[in-house]
Amino acid sequence: MIVLGIESSCDETAAAVIRDGRQILSSVVASQIEAHKGFGGVVPELASRMHIEAIEATVQSAIDQSGVSMAEIQGVAATRGPGLLGALLVGFSFAKAFAFARDLPLAGVNHLEAHIHSLFLTEPYPEFPFIALVVSGGHTNLYHVTSGQDFELMGQTRDDAVGESFDKVSRMLGLGYPGGPVLERLAKQADPSDLIAFPRTLLEKDKFDFSFSGLKSAVSRHIQGNPPTTEKDKARIAASFQASVIHVLTCKILSAAREKACSRVAVCGGVSANATFIDTLKSKASGQGIQVFAPPVSLCGDNAAMIAARGHAMLEKGQLSSMDEDVFSRNPY
Ligand code: KG4
Ligand code: ZN
């Protein structure tokens, strides 16, 4: 089946065409990052307006680049939530109109489940069951995944998401948005034997929720008490913050794998582009006989190929959306 996917939940307008849930024929991402940079984060109203301006051309170029004709598209999938309501409405309404006009089935996709499906778009992909951590700007959710439809939420952040923490610390250091890539690069310049002991909050043992607000406050207090004056000072703070985050994420993923007796774990979402994190996780996991999976960097951040992949599974199961269905801002489970 050939499926058109559309994504507009945050600051990327994206469209993709995929075949049989796995083969990417095209994947176009129109990023708004430059427009939001000056504000230090995503401005919802600006995001909605920019989605409206970009959506038609983005979908058209995904179809043009796919090598299939409009008439060959057999289903439409679009993000329903979670995300920014105004932004979601643009992509989901466009998808509804496209499906209605061409009499095609429509799947309204959960963005977080789609991040997990990004793992199936390239080889090697994890066999079921596996533990999946979705780490993005808005979410830090840990799942036990037993099929392409079954996602048991084991834990989530009680305050800041990991990507959000990277973005906030980057702002504190005057390094701009998005913070993840900048902090990861800067952290490489630090001396790993001379890190600041920031908190590594693990909450209750054998529970899988996360909390990053204490870490953020500790970084803020450190910066106020010892304002960084050199690039080296900033690199030390970036590396110390990143080491705390990586320690917590790695401990929780591996302890979830033990709890569910899983020999496979996966990481997806924007923060999974962090190679320092993936390398650390791999080296800890290999000692425990656990395999680690992550999408290629091009599929870590928001994209529409993952939306089409999740939508393909829904369309195959007959899980269709009606024209009355609405978008949602918060994850329903
Ligand atoms: O999944 P995504 O593209 O959008 C959301 O659904 O939120 O994730 C964006 C987030 C941003 O907070 C960004 O700072 C973070 O992913 N990010 C990273 C890295 N690259 C992107 N965080 C840590 N290290 C990175 N290399
Ligand atoms: Zn995302």
C-alpha cells in the first residue's frame, strides 16, 4: 500500500510517501527552526501560520519526489496529537481534505507512536518485544512495545522533557535554540575527568518516571554562582549536564529491560540524535547482553515518513479516522 504521511505537530511541516509501511519513496521536511531561533523556543502562533504557508508545497514536493502519481496513493496518515493545537489543525485538516477529495481512507496518528515506528524504516530494526524511550522536545516516555499496535507506557517525565532541558540549559548559556546539538558539540571539548556533580535524579527504584527540573535548577544555580567566562567553562557545564541526563536515561532504560525481561531496547525522538547518549547506552547495554536500536539521524527528529509508517499499520487494521475526528494536545495515555 502507498501512503501519504503529513506531520505538523510542532515546528516542522513534513510530508512523505512510503510503500508497504517500510520503504521511504520521499520524505520532505520544511523546518521553521530559523524563524523561532530569535525567541529561544517555538512560538505556537507563528508555527501555525508557517505551517499554513508551507503545507501545500511540502505535500506537492513529497509526491513529486516519490516517483508515484497522485492517483497511486492509497491512504493518508496525519498527526492528530499530541502537539500544538493550531499547528496540528493545519496538517490534519489538509489530510482530511486530501482524503475526502480523493475518497481515500484516513488515519489520525499519535505522534509518539509514530516516533517508535521510525525504528522500522531502516534495517536493522528491533523484533518485538522491546523497550522504547521516546525522547523529544516535549516528551520523555518509556514504553514496553509488544507489537506495532501495543505500547504500554511504563513511565514518563513528571516535569521537563529531556529535549526541553537541553533547550533551557542552552538558553542559560546564551547558546540558542535548539539546544541539543549545540550542547552535545560543546560538551566534547570538556575534560571528562573534571565534571560538576549535578543531580542524577532516579526517583523511586524500579519505577520508570523521570524528573529533570532539579537538574535544570542546579545548572541555573551553578551558572548564577559561577558565571562562565570562557568557552571551556561553558563546555564543562554542558558536559556535566549531559552526563547527568545520559546517566539517568541509561539506568532507567536498562532497568526497564530487566523488569520486562527484554533483550532489546530502542531510543527515538529528537534527542536520540545525540551520539554520545547512544554510544554510552550501547556500551552499558552490551555488558548485559542487550541490543540497542536507534533510527538514523535523519529520522530522529520530526518527519512524516514515521507518520506514514504508523498510519500504514492503522489503515491495514481498519483503524480509520472520520471527518469529525479532532486533534488533541496531550497524550491520551
Ligand atoms: O522529536 P523532535 O524533533 O521534536 C519534538 O517532537 O519535540 O525533538 C526536538 C528536540 C529539541 O529539544 C532538541 O534540542 C533535541 O530534540 N535534540 C537533541 C539533539 N538533537 C536534537 N538533544 C540532545 N542532543 C542532540 N544531539
Ligand atoms: Zn517529535
